[in-house]
Amino acid sequence: MNRRDFLITFTWCTLGWGLVPEAVARNLTIHNDGHSENHDDHIRDYLQKMKNFNKPHKDDIWIDQKMYSTFESVVKRIRSLEQLAGHGNFQILSFDAGLKIAREYSEIGEFTKDETEFIEMIFHADALSYGFFGQKPLNSLTSRINKKDVYKVPYTGNYLYKGMPLETYNKINKLLGKEVILTSGVRGIMKQFLLFLNKAYKHGGNLSLASRSIAPPGYSFHGNGDFDVGKVGLGAANFTDRFATTDVYERLSDLGYLKLRYPQDNMVGVRFEPWHIQMSSV
């Protein structure tokens, strides 16, 4: 998107859902009205927010305190679900399958009505309210990943879709060998819920902050082909700007494999992700 054509309209609306902005103002409109200085100020503010993606900002949307206990119990129950299902199986676990497992195992416990309604609320919420401007490729909470369509990559605990994603990764692996690793592949709906809500939980229920580094459930392209790569031995730093300084990043860039979903200074509301390889054109 051309910065001069940058047009964003936020409408902060609680809809009785317990999502509240920290600031008093409920509306923020950014547009090019002919006053270039004002427009450029908005752009600078936006880019500053993306640069400081892990810090709270005045217009962030938070979980309301009245709903916080339900939010907290959902996070803990999904964490328990991952522990029981195992890392690999949890990657492609559907919503319905997760609810079924929780019902059957007392160490997790059945999701309550309030908890399932909370999950549904988060899934169907418009991510624009958080400041996330990406598309939503997954519109059904009950979507499932067919195991016949995916391949579990050995020694990674991650799956890739057969076809172009797997073929692309195999080419990368052949070229870079032991230097490169698949850090994240296919993600089912429960996995995306865990990542997003965990991030918000660690920051006091700040949904906007979470969305600046993790796509809200339904908005992740890991559900239909995208995947992440890293440098062997770099660990958690593979999910930071440090990856962009590695030889693996440079070689992938030179070879033309890094078609990034979220490039530097993108206008989607997401931090720079040099490790995220885009598979689909949308």
C-alpha cells in the first residue's frame, strides 16, 4: 500500500463484549485530507507503534476486568489441553476436537458456557478494532485440518501442507541443509488461540499488543500454507529482528525464497517478520 493512499478508520465498539480501549477516545480516523503534515504525523505515529510493538499504547484494546476471570480460565484450560494432546498433535487440533478432549479428561475439564462464548467472541471480533488490518482467511471456528493434506516434518514437531509449502521447504532444506530449521508450520485454530491469548495474558489482557506480533484466531495464514523458518542454534531469537542478521536470512533472500507476509514498515498492523514465508498470494 502506498503511504499516501493510507486510509484507516478505527471504530472502537465494545458491543457488550468487554473489550475496552485504554484511552477515553473511542474513534481514531487516519486519512489524507490534503494536510500532508497531519497525514505524515499519523504515519509516523503508526510506524512508531509498530517499532514498539511490545509496549502498550493509548488506543489499545484490553479485556474488561468483568470478563478477565473467564479470559484467564480459557488461557489456562487451553494450555492444559496442549500439554495433554502433545505439541505436535496440538498444532493441527480443531476447536471441536479440543472441546471433546477437554470433556473426556478431568485434568483439563470441560469448557464452561462462559468460556466457549468468550472463545466465540474473540474469533468473530473484527480485528480492525485491535489495530490489525490483515485479511481473515479462516472464517469458520469449526474448520478442521485434514491429516491427509499435511506432512509432519521430522524432528521439528511441525506440519506443512503437501504441495507448494512442503516442496518449498524441501528446496530450502536441500540448499541450506543443517543451517535452517522449520520453526512453525501449519496451525490449527486451537494453536492460534493459545498463541494469541497467551500473549495478551502475559500483558494484562492487551489484545492490541498481542495482535501486533501474533495474528488473532482466524487471521493467521499458517492455517493455509505459510510457515516460519529459522537458523539452527539461534533458538527464540529466530522470532526477533536478529534473524534478519543471519547468513540463513541473507541466503534465503538472495535465492528469492523470502516473500515476506509482513515486511519492514508494512501497513497491516504487524511487526516486521523476516522469518515468515508467504505461500499464498492473498
